[in-house]
Amino acid sequence: SSKVNHVFDGDIIKTDGTTVLGADDKAGVTIMLWMINHKVPGLYYFFIGEEVGCIGSGKLAQDWVNSEFSYTVSKVVSFDRRSTCSVITHQWYGRCCSDEFAEELSLRLNSTGQRLKLEPDDTGVLTDSAQFMDIVSECTNISVGYYREHTTSESQDIEYLQKLCKVVCKINWENLPVMR
């Protein structure tokens, strides 16, 4: 294992180019830990194996029907999207959340005074929330501010990540519209 040599360039953190930063996944974990610390109501999962085929989330999705939460969970939100602008409406093989859900979530996150510019985006690829698309009404993935993931030139916009941590604690997640 290589030592990660961090390089700061204003609000951007990256490495010296000899290792991968790991912002893809670490940024999402940071946000969820921030939400837990600020007592944002929710059921939080930290899955193993997302980068190698969503192993942990896939296993839970298979067992979901028999779980105690299968009838009470109507939203699954991942924090694992590149850039600073997306609330994903389509992943992998189809629609993962309604336009109404994505529009309202974008509006709420953008109206918290942090000058975010999130909007519905239908170009999602695959992350853990996709494993629940057929069994949970609204599943999405939100941009966390990383770029060039899985490469030695990966970077993370720390200012955006800090803003996102603040706004996810200010909005009401419980009463977002469930349309699918």
C-alpha cells in the first residue's frame, strides 16, 4: 500500500499523482457521518464492495422483502456522484426516481443559502442506490464534488463538500414527494 501524498490547490485536494485520492466513496462517507453526527433522521448503510459490483447493497436488496424495513423505506439516497450539479434520475438500466422527487430535492438543497446548483440529471451510471430501483420508490445519487475518479489525477472540491454537508442537515428528507 502506498502513502497518499495530498496536494492542496485552493479548495481542491488531490494527490501528487502517484496514488489515487479515494474521494469517490470517501466523500459520501464524510457526508453520511456528518448527517449522523447532526442527528438527521434516517436509516444509514455503509456498504462494502460498491466499486466491484455493489456487493453489499446487492445482498441487502436480495434480502429486502424479508427485512423489517421493506415497507417503511420509500427513499434511498447515495452520495457518490462526480461533479457538483447532479441529482440522478436514471441509473444503470432505467429510471431510479421521479422527476418530481429530483426537482424538489434539488430545490431544497439549492435554497439553503450555500449557492448550490444541483438539478435533475438522467446520466447516472451505477452506485449502491441502483440495487433498490425495483423495490424502493425513489432512489437517487447526489453529486459530492469529486472529479476524475479512480485515477491518479482524482480531485475533490473541499469547499463544495463542506457546503453539501451543511445543506443535507438543513432540509426535511422525510416529506420529499414519493411519486414512483
